[in-house]
Amino acid sequence: MARTIVTIRRPYSLVRSSDFIEGNDMRRIIGGILVVVGALLLGIGLLAKPYLYDRLAVVPLDQDSTSVSVGTGVDAIRAHVVDGESRIDKLAGVDVKSTRTIKGIPGVVRDVGVEDTDAFWQTSVQSQALVDGEYVDLSYSDAGVSVDRRTGETTNCCGDYASAGDLTDPTRVEPRTYEGQYFKFPFDTQQQDYQWWDSAVQRAEPVSFVQEDEIDGLPVYVFRQTIGPETIDALEIPGSLLSPTETGNVPVEVVYSNTRTLWVEPVTGVVIQGSEDVSATYEADGFEPVARTVGTIGFSPETVADNVETWAPKASLLSFVRDWLTLVGVVLGVVLIGVGAFLVLSGGRARPRRA
């Protein structure tokens, strides 16, 4: 009797579609996302310094700020008008206050087509002294100065001017050619000499790096500029200012000196604190010098605190973009691209599982 041989084959199991998604498509999806995110981070890292930092490290066209400087024990001259007549008083050991406003005028640079590179800022300074319990005006000055938006250097692009008034015409101005730094230092300030404008001598003089310091935890560079003494003007003043017995006008020279100290936040180049030990005197042969302005004046504590609060976070952001964003973006981008590519390729080799 012939035997019947029956062969039983083990069937392949059916593979569910969810197995393919979990073992194959999900790898590709996640890998693709990682590749895209990695490429984005890599691009940001590569463009951080040449593109992002370059566009962040510029001064605004519409700057609007106010700072106050104060001094005690200052000698000064007060010229004013009483009952229609000019009068000059000598003030000794008084408190003084100087309020400076800066306003950007965007329309000026737009009219000449340089708003991408230059800014035009109008600045005014009102100096006052405390006399009989109230502040009275000592002087007022006004200037319009154009600066490079990145370096802070003056550019004279846009009809720059300065006050040239007196008691008879205090609002008169005249064209002025500036040089050096005027409002601030360059972004990424270095420990080196710069040229800083001095309005009294009407030229820029070297301001030298002295040391590193901190103000309320904010790292700053200290710079110092020394000017004079030198004669900056010649004029006539009432002889009674030189001697009680002197009559008529007497020709004098104005002798000026100044030691200016600036505490600069180096990432932004902004002056956080400033101080001037200034001396401007009337001098004539046979008479003792008479103080026009002699004393020390510097940023008020409130102005310094406001500067720290305003510029510390901006310095941190710029510093991160300049120093760390490239490294973080490139390294993290390359890692994510590598992991994503591995997931995509390994997902493409996935096979159905046998039962």
C-alpha cells in the first residue's frame, strides 16, 4: 500500500500596516524633521555673525534719551538779564545740574539716502545752578551730529551744526565739522586709544584705555582723556569780575583744561557713567584768574542705574549672537542632521517581521 506524504508548510504571518508605520515611516518622519531643524540651526550658526550681528549692532535712527549730570562745590559764572540789562554774577561752591537730551531725526538721513549707514542725532545740554533754593540757567547748547551707525564715529553727512549764540541771540547756530567719537564708542570696543570730541577745544583728542571695572555687576572699560590747560578764546569781560575797583571792560583769555573719565560697556560701546574734572577760567595780566566753570560734574546715580538696566540685557544678547550663536548653531545643527540622516536611512531598510 502506497504511502501518502503530506508536506505542511509554515505560513508567513500577515504584517499589519501599523507595524510598517512604527518600524519604518515613523523613523523617516522623525529623521526628516531632525534634518530640517538641524539645517535651520546650521544656517543660523553660519549667518549669526556676518548677518544677524551686523544688523543688530547699529544705533537707532530714532534715538530718544535723557541723562543728568550733577556736581557739588562748583564755581561758575551766571550771565543773565535783569530789568532789560545784562548782568554777570560770580557763583562760588554751588550745586550744578546738567540735563542732556538726544533725539534722532530719521528724516535727515533719509533725505540724503544714508539711513542704512548713518544716523543724525540732535543733542541739547541745559546747565543750571542752585541759587537761593532754585535752579537757574547757566548755559544752553544745541548741536546736530551725524554718526556712523556701527562705529559711532562722526561722518558730517547731513548738515552738522553747533550752537554759536550769546545773550543777544542764544539760538544762533553755525555749521560744524566734527571728528572722532561723539556720543559713544564702537560696538565691540577694544582696549585701545580712541579719538573723542571735546566741544570746548572743538577737536577730537585721544581717550585712552585705563582698566577694566564693574558697575552694579556690569563689566565696563574705563577710558580717560586729558586736555590742556590751553587758551581756547580771547574776549573782553567787565573789569568788576576781576577786581571790585576795576571799571570798564578788560581783555582776557579763556584757559581750559579737562580730565574726562568714561566707563564704557564694551559690547555696545555705550557710556554707562561719565565724569569731568573741568576748569575754564578768565585770565588777564595783573589779576587773579576768575572761574568761569571750575569743578567736577558726573552722571547722577539715577542716570547710571538706568543705563545699567537698559544696556545690560542688550549687551548680553549681542554678546551671545557674536560669540556663542555660531558655535551652538553649527554644533547642534550638525548633530541633528547626522541623527536625522541615520534615522531616515535606517528606516528605509526596514523589512516586515516573520511570525
